[in-house]
Amino acid sequence: VQLQASGGGLVQPGGSLRLSCAASGSIFSINYMGWYRQAPGKQRELVASITSTGNTNYADSVKGRFTISRDNAKYTVFLQTNSLKSEDTAVYYCNLKGISVTYYPFDKWGQGTQVTVSS
């Protein structure tokens, strides 16, 4: 199973970006999709997550500004980021947990995509 993340970039404060993370390979099901971020000198933290049943969870710092969604048919998770602030600057990583076609569990991370919020 491989993940490909995209959508990061440089944006001004108050702007928006849409991050995507697509999984490919021998996937039977994906149970959990999450976005994490890591700023320089800080630990990686959960930004948002969504389960196979659609339950979502957000960090307090992004509630009301970020929205996580998923396309089950395309094994893709999205993160719509609005009203971006300088403190949102970080490398964003996607994490997917699921079951392969051989019924082994997998826990994969994407390569990271840089989000920089600056004027």
C-alpha cells in the first residue's frame, strides 16, 4: 500500500488550501484516515481524523476552520483548510489504517506536504 499526498503550498493568512492523500495497492478496506502535522521544533500532532463510518475528530486549534472528508471508492482523504493562520505552518502528513487483500492490517504514512502560511 502506498500513499501520495498533495495540495500543500504557500498561502497568505486567511487563505485556503485543499490537501489530498490517495492510497493505492492491495487494499481491502480502510478503517481510519487522519491528517497530522509537525512544525519545526515541535512534535507531530493530530489535526483531524475520520473513520469508515464517517465519525470525525478535530484538534481544538482547527475546529471550525478545517474539514476532513473521504472518498471511499478512490481510497482518498481530503483536508480542506480555511482561514489559515501562521501557526498552521507545518508539514502535513496523512495516515491510513486498514486491511489488505491478504487480510493483514496496514498502517501507512504519506510523504508529507508542506503548508506555509505567510504574508
